[in-house]
Amino acid sequence: METKDINRTTVGFINDKSPIMDLINNDLIASGVDVIFRSENIMEGNNQLSSLKTHPDICIIDLDFFDRNVMKQLRELRSQYPTMKLIAHSDMDDEKVLKQLFGLDFSKYVLIGEDIKKAIDGVVNGR
């Protein structure tokens, strides 16, 4: 099986202002991943996506479950970009939430502290 290079992968980040996400973003850029946009929430990310000529291969979304509309916003994002790979990033480890996310065809779920580069590699290479 052919392995694809994550250094040629384009990524978008939808996250709130977070030092953790800043570090992850900087680490990915340093490793050669092309981060083509960052936004602070799903609605802003959706607006940025709509203005891009080429969408990212993967969108990493840091989920804010304190926002009661997060699942509705994710459904809207998925309906507008059905082929874009989505990786959820959160500190919440809840089976009900995971079922909902995978029901929305998320490719991966990464807990804070886990290696996002491995998740991207897995999505890129179909693992």
C-alpha cells in the first residue's frame, strides 16, 4: 500500500484561542504541513472555507461542548463540505459524543494531549 506524505497535506483549524492549539499549529507548520486557515469558531471557519478556492484536505476542529449549538453547527459544516476529512479535537471522552461525531462522518477523534500528526497521517493514509 502506498503511503502518502503528510507534508503535502493542507489543514484548516477551527478552534478557540488556546495556547495548546497555538503549539499544535506551530508544530504542524514546522513539520511541513500546510495550514491554510485558522478560525475561532465553526461559523467563522465556515465563512473562511466558503471564500477559499481550494479547500483543505483536513479540517481539525477543537470542539467547544459548552456551546449548545455545536452539533448543529457541525452538521451544517458537514452538509456544506461532505468530502472534507474532519478530525475532532477535545478534552471530552464521552461515548455519546463520539457516536454523534462518527455519525457525522468524522475521520478521527483526538483527545487533547494525543499526537495530532499521527491522526493526520492516519487520515491521509486511510488508517
